[in-house]
Amino acid sequence: MSPDDKLRHLRSFPRAPAPNDNIAAVKSNLPDDLVELQQNILAYHVAHHPGSSVFGHDQAKGLKLVELYVRSRSSEEDSVQKSRQSLPPGTENAKPSTMKVKPRTDDLEALTVCEVDVQDGKCPSSTGRRMLNVHGTLAGPCLTLFLDVASFSALFALGTVVNMDPSGFSTSMNIVWHAAATRYAPQVPILFH
């Protein structure tokens, strides 16, 4: 680990348990070590460890990272043009694959998808994981918890690529519900971009 590794704290997190313990289950364009790191970060933030009493742990421990991508915001030609403008004289005709230009946060975007199985707390495998309201739909506060915890997954994905720890906490959320998540949709995908 290099001394300028700003991800040292994140790399110290324990290995994530199920459902985030299988790197191969995540569709991604990142190397396996960064996928594993993302799984560990998600598990850490929902306090997914034995005996946890952190708020929402019983519900959020089922969040599963299923897709993880970091890519250029602009087209390849635009990014090559921008990187050539910052290259030393005499290297303007270098091929993109041979250029070693460190990506900037502003030039990249991250996309993550997390899923969770909606539990009603009635079956033995969902003990303590009551997620439904009195109408039998996913409770708004429960989904808000998922949004809060999983929304940072895209920030951490981007941070690991550019060697930046975006740790922090939510200060504001503006949520608009368009429809109820009914019990007929047993799996709820949560997309962050």
C-alpha cells in the first residue's frame, strides 16, 4: 500500500458477508479488487456484522451490489482531445492506449445498481426484516434508508478509481414517490448514477 493511498481506511474494512461475498456476481468494468472493495464498503455502511444494533441493519443488510461501472462522461474523441491539450509537446499524436493520463473526477461518472429482496417479516428467513407498511407495500422510511445507504455507492465507485475517499453523511434528500412498491415485486432494483 503506497503512502499516498487515500483509500487506506476503506481498504481496512472486513470482507463483506453474503449477499455481497461473490465478486463474480457483480457486472462491472472494474478490476476484481475494486469490486470487492465496493462490496466491503456497502457491507460496512449497513453494519453487516454479527450482533449489529445499528439503525436499519436488519432491513439494509440485504442490499446487494449487482452492477458497478465507471466510465468517461464524454465521448472517447472528446476525452482524447482534452487529454492531448494537457500533454507535453511532442506527444500530441500518441495513441490513447499508450497515454498515461490520470483520470479526473469531473471526466468520469459512476453507475451502480443495488437490489434488495422485500421481506414482510412473516417467514422464518426474514425474521426481524419487516419492510412493509400497513397497506402491504414497501414502507417509505425503509426505502429512504435504502436510498441513503446505497446512493453513496456510486460516489465510492468513482472515489476508488481516482484514489479519493468520499466518506461523509447525507445532509439533504429530496424524494418523490411515483408509485408504491407492492408485495408483488419481490425484488426492488435501486439505480444510482
